[in-house]
Amino acid sequence: MKLIKDLGSRHPNVSSKQKKRYGIFECPRCKKHVEAQTYKVTAGQMQCNSCARKTGKKHKVHGLTGTRIFTTYVNMRQRCENPNHNSYKSYGQRGISVCKEWQEDSDKFFKWAMENGYSDSLTIDRKDCELGYFPENCRFVDRSAQAQNRRKQAGTRQRFIGVHRKKGESKFCSRVMVKGYRHFIGKYETDIEAAIARDRFILDNGLVYFKLNLLSRSTEDD
């Protein structure tokens, strides 16, 4: 469902102690607008009444509410679809979205995750940071790998991941962080040389989760 208007937070009923955020959402099937809890919509737990009556289908109970994988799914959708989420600017506002298959059926995401290396110690990562969340572009990595693969923030001087030049220095440093340990690779005259050196370090050490700046993995034996 697409968020049309944020209604803010309120108590679901008079006996509730905790407020919930509500919004007006557009049903992707019949285009009707319905009011619902934002959390339930992003978790795939809502279907408008008219569509539910037509299909005769009720929401499947997956039994994963409160688990880490369920939180991963909800947060993924929130940062792509909820303008009030603190990460929406870096995701939804940039056009990053969750594929229709995962939006419409959270069980398909859970099934894919379990078949593709999910564990509570890993985080979901996009292979290409400019593309959205869909099976071919996603994987699970540890936090150090994800930190290395982050999109370059607007305004930074570095053109390449893991390459920087300190103020006042003429050479570029190349490095990579693996499981909390910073590996210094070397200093180079140009940022391209430093980027290539980092790529070769990644290839030579089999760091398959790390993004390459310039080299294709087909050049590993060059």
C-alpha cells in the first residue's frame, strides 16, 4: 500500500498505553484509500476490506512478529516508503524501493532470506547501492562489510570506496576494514591507483562481500 497522508500517532483505543502511528494508504489493487496503522501496512499485515471480500483471502500468520528477521523486513520497507522515517531521505527519496513481490507477500521475503544465508548476526545489503531491494540485488553480510560498501555521501571528496587523502598530504591512502580491523594497503600517487590496489587486495583475499571500485572479478587472474 502507498502512503497518501501521515495522520501522526495516537492510542488505538481507550485502554491502550502505547501510541501507534496511523496513515491514509492507497490500495494497489482497487485504488481505494483506507486508514490503517503504518506498522501493519509495512509488515504486510493489511489488505483493504473490499479486496479481502473479493478474493476471500485472509492475511497469513507467519509467526515471526517480534523476531529480528521480521524487524529487518519492516525497517527495509519503512526507510523506502515512510517519509517520516529518519532514513527515508537516503532511500525512498532517492527512488530506492522494495520489489512488488516482497511488498505484497512478506512470506516470500522470509523464504528468500532463509534460503540465502540469513542469520541474526548479519544485515541485509544491496550489491548495487543505486538499485532497490529485490532478490538479485540483495544478500546478507556482516556489519564491517556493509560499512565498506556504503554509498558515497554527497559532498565527500573521495571518488572511491576505501580511498582517501588526508589534508596536507599529496598521496592517496588505500585501506579496507575487515571484522573491525583496518588493513592499510598503501599510499599512491593517484586515487585510481589506490582504488585498484584495494580491489586487488579484496580479490586476492577472497573478500567476496566487498564492492570493487574499478576491477571486474573476471580480472582476478590478470
